[in-house]
Amino acid sequence: MDKNEFITNMMVRELLELADISAKRLLKKMVEDGILVAVGEKKSRKYILSK
């Protein structure tokens, strides 16, 4: 995320070679742990680092 201000589900899938459901679980866990903040709804959702 150094180059971007956000990351998306698709970016996580491509970078980590994960299935959609696995990327969703990972992102959800990172939001629950306070690492990321979800912004937007459904397909337009982006994740930014928590401050």
C-alpha cells in the first residue's frame, strides 16, 4: 500500500493469489483487528490503513 492510498479485494486476490472468499475473510479480519478501515459499499469498497 506504499504506492496506493487504498487496497481492494481484487488487489488482495491478485497479490496473494487468493480465492475471493479467502480475500474477503482476510480483509474482514483486518478491519475487525483495527488494521484497516473499510470505505464504500459492495464492489466499490476500498480499504485504507487505520490511523
